[in-house]
Amino acid sequence: MTITHLKHGKPESERAEDDAKVRGIVETALADIETRGDAAVRALSQKFDGYTPAAFRLTASEIEAAMSKVSDRDMADIRFAQDQIRTFAQAQRASMTDVEVETLPGVVLGHRNIPVQSVGCYVPGGKFPMVASAHMSVLTAAVAGVPRIVAAAPPVKGAPHPAIVAAMHLGGAHEILCLGGIQAVGAMALGTETLDPVHMLVGPGNAFVAEAKRQLFGRVGIDLFAGPTETMVIADDTVDAELCATDLLGQAEHGYNSPAVLVTNSRKLAQGTLAEIDRLLGILPTADTARASWQDYGEVILCDTHDEMLEVANDIASEHVQVMTDRDDWYLDNMHSYGALFLGPRTNVANGDKVIGTNHTLPTKKAGRYTGGLWVGKFLKTHSYQRVTSDEAAATIGAYGSRLCMLEGFVGHAEQCNIRVRRYGGGNIAYGTAAPYTEAAE
């Protein structure tokens, strides 16, 4: 096996130091919000965004005023994107059915899919106001039937961003906050004097937002740990360097710490992509950001075979995986750890980010090993129920249950079963005398 790194990113030790700094800042800010409520939120908003309005929650007239600033074309594009995302989310919701089955005569088991009752949706602003994130969180929660959806995004140039407000409102938000960063997710999760806390936080964000969600997990539910954007291109010599370089830098421009990785079995493509990236960085308007990410977090990994490429890709478990090879379906069948796959040269991550219909809130930092991305099912809780409908079933299950409780030493548990045997057994099934299951099943 030969796997060669033609380009390395920043060492893991330095990345860990960065994470530790973020962790301390977030811990202090959340403790302040929990102690001082609105006063802390207002102070943090002033510190980080220079924004302290009379109220962070937008009124109906403020929402209307913001939406009036959105051009007809932009509004039509937002509606088109939301139609695509809604259609796919509705198909996902339809796949999740309630279940009820009679497992034995008189024993009925089932589950119901119940929406989370309140959700806080964070929409990043900062350098790039992420209008699409409103569709992905707010609209998907609405399709799931969440009865209270709070949406928050930071101010942009000292005011609510019109297109983000429009996307939140059209997506189905019940409350819209012009509030960003740690203070937004902290206020939604912990609650303040003027904001009732939510049960769940969702949405992507920068390292501080991701860390705030991590620290708040347990107090509230979260969708996943969505940190800085990651992208991987898996390519062979069926595509060219320009396409690979464009797809890598197209995601590296997200921030200064966005990993971008090329995995290939073609040395010519690897070297050509490195050269093409240098060329594009000379003309890309967002080159300052993309160059920093590529310098510190960019990698080029050269493998001998597709099997090696697959192994590397599954180990890295990148958020976005663009596959452009002569065997894209093979990767679809064999990839098991990633956020989302983008198959073939006609497909690209940007379409997934903005409009194609799948959700762009995806796992990062290897979380794709144990979770998928945000989808309508994340807003639904599957709750089971049981019903015993006959005396015979109550006595039969009770006898088994009693013995199994005593096997573990739970006498009080066993008595819960015994009382049903005594009351419903009619003298036919006494404690501890039920036939072995294999015979009973016959």
C-alpha cells in the first residue's frame, strides 16, 4: 500500500490549541448568559457585533420592512430553493411511519413519531450571510411539524439581513431574532427574561457556535456538531485539474480553517490541481480567505488504487465528498463515513449548499462516523408504547417478567408482574410456572 501526502495541513497539535482557546471563551460567555440573562446577551452582542437594538426579536412590521428590501429576482430564487428543499423533506417525512403490531395475542406494541416542541435555528451571518441555512433548518423543522420555531441570525452591517429574514419567515419561523454567535445559541438554549428557552438547537456556525452547542448539549438537544466547512474531492484521471481545484477552493473560501482535501490515484492530476489552485488564488475575489484555509488545512493525498482512496476517505470522514471517478456508484455503495456525497462531475457541493434539495447542515470533525446530517427526522422523537388487551396475555407476560426480574434481583419489579399474574391469571398461570418460551411458541 502506498499513500503519499503531497501536501499537509496544520498539525493536529496546533488545531487542538485553537480548540482549547475557543472552549474557554465559550464557557465564560455561556456562564454569563445563564447568570445575567438579557444583560449578558446585550453586552455580548455589543462586544462582538456592535449591535444593541431596543429588542432583538423582530416585530411583524420589522420583518415586513426587511423583506421589502429583497429584490423580486432574489425572492423568486429563495422560493425556488425552498420548494426543492420542502419537496425532499416531505418525502423524508413520509418515509417515517408510525408503527403498531400485535407481537403475541393480546400484546400490542407501537411507536409514534412526535415533533420536538421547540427548536432554535441558528443561521450564520458574519463574512458570508448564509441565506440557505434558513431553508435547511427552519423549513425542515416546519415540515416536521415543530410548533415553535425560533430563528436567529447576526446583524449584517448593523441591521437584520433582508434575505435571511425573508428566508426565515417564508420557511415558517414563529420568532425571528437579530442576534449572532454564542449569545444567540446561549440565549435560545438557556432562556432569558424575554426569551423562553427551546428544547433543541440546530444549524451550522463558526467554531464558537459549534463549541457553544457542544457545551449546551444535554441541557438541550442538538442536531450535530457542525464546525468549519470541510470538503474532499475524490478524483481519478477522468476529470481535469481545473474542476478539482475549483471544487476545493469553492469550499475553502468559507473561512480561514476550512479543510479541503484531494484524494487521487493520478500523480498528474494531483500536481496539476496544485498548480491550478495557485492560478485560481491569483484571480479569486475571496482568495484571502481561501488561501489561508488551503495553506493551513489543505491536503493532497496520492494513492495507488481506488481501494486505498476509499480507505483514506472513510478515515477522514469529510463533511462534503465530491466523487468524480470512473466508478462513482462503487463509492456510493462502499463509503460509510461522510456528511453527504456529490456524485459525478455534473454535481457540485455548492448546489447542495444552496438549492438542490438535500440538507447542507452536515457532520464535521469525523462525526460522519456516527451520525448523518440534519434532516426532517432529527426534529422527530420516536416514542414507543405498549398495551396488553387480554387477561391471558397479562398473566403470561407477567410470569416471564417476574422470573426475569428475580434473575437480576429486582424484587419490587417482580411484584409489579406478580400482581398482574394474581389478578388476571385466573388461577391458571401462577408465579414462576409459565412454560418455557420455545414450548409456548409451539
